[in-house]
Amino acid sequence: MSTEPEPVPPVFQPSLYYKVTAIDENPNCVNYGATFTVDEFYSNNGVNCRVWCGKCRSYMRTLTGELLDPQPEVV
């Protein structure tokens, strides 16, 4: 039994772009255990910021979130 605490998910500020990593934890998916990077992840309102798997359509656990600096220019 591990004594390490569960990692705390990142907190996202509203209306900003982040670089995030997420892990697929669905054991029924071919991507199970794989970690993915999303280079430009938009935080929307800062709540319920989720990455989902394109194969199994399940939400993945977000591991990291790094605020992009500079922010991408939206046209």
C-alpha cells in the first residue's frame, strides 16, 4: 500500500491557455496508462477543465497544467 498522497489536480484560471498532460485511466481502452500532452488547452471558465480520450470517450485525469506565456493570439 502506497503512503504517497494522490497528486492534486492543477487549478485553472478562466479564459487562459495552458499546456497540460493527462493520463488515460480507463482499463477498457487501448490508451490505458498512456500519458498525453495538449499543447494549447483552453480553460473556458476555469471549472471542469477536462481532457477526454478520442478512442473511448472517457475523461482522463489531468496531471499538470502550465500557463502559456505568452498566451496564443486569438483572431
